[in-house]
Amino acid sequence: MRQWIEGPLRRAEQFELHAFKVFRMAGERDVNSWMRCKTASLATSNQPIVLVEQDLNTLQERAEEEQFNIDYIRQFFVDCQPELDRILNLYFPNA
């Protein structure tokens, strides 16, 4: 990340990268996947950083079809963690 801050983002007032896709998670359910990277500053020191945000969520279009019971919700969160790790590693393989 340092190469971003010291390289192409140097002196940039703001920078944001948003990547969105829909994919089948754990072979069971389609999900929305957002990866957002943007410049920010640490509140304590004003040091520039790259803020990374990940989001996996269910499809609004399927809300009426899905059964969002406690078992579904538990399994969704079990399936999310490996996917979040995999996605983060795609964007930041050496972090």
C-alpha cells in the first residue's frame, strides 16, 4: 500500500476505487460483492492511508424468494469469512 501512497496517489486530494460484482458464494447463493479502496487520513496523526472496505450481501432481487431464518443467516456468515479473505488477497496479495 505504501507504493500507492508514495506513487500514483501522492498529492492526490482524494482517490476512490469501487469494484462491484455478483457471484455464487460457497456454491449456494448469489451475493453482491463490493470492494472499495479510498484515500483517507488517520484521525490521530493525519497520516495518509488507503482505507479498504469489503461488503458481501444478499441480492435485493431475491429478497422475496429467500428464507432469511436463523439457519440461513448463520450459514451466510460462516461462508462469508473465507470469501472475504480470498477477495482481500486478490487485491492485496502481499499484505
